[in-house]
Amino acid sequence: MDVVLNLLFSSPIGLLSLFTILFIIGMAIYLMVWYKRKMNNPEE
């Protein structure tokens, strides 16, 4: 597990992977909130 975390946080590919994972999770949360807000206000 130490080797995996070391690769994730120290290599450029690991950092790009971490950024991509965090970006996708953030985008999913944003879209969920946006869709729920749109479903609650259908007149807009």
C-alpha cells in the first residue's frame, strides 16, 4: 500500500490521476445538486 500511495502522490501520472478522480467526483456532486434543483422548480 505504501508503494501505491507513493506513486499516487509523487509521480506526475499519479497526480494527474488523482486530479482526474477528484474532478469527476466534484462534477458528479455539482450535477446532482443542479438536477435536484431543476426538478424541484419545473417552471424555470
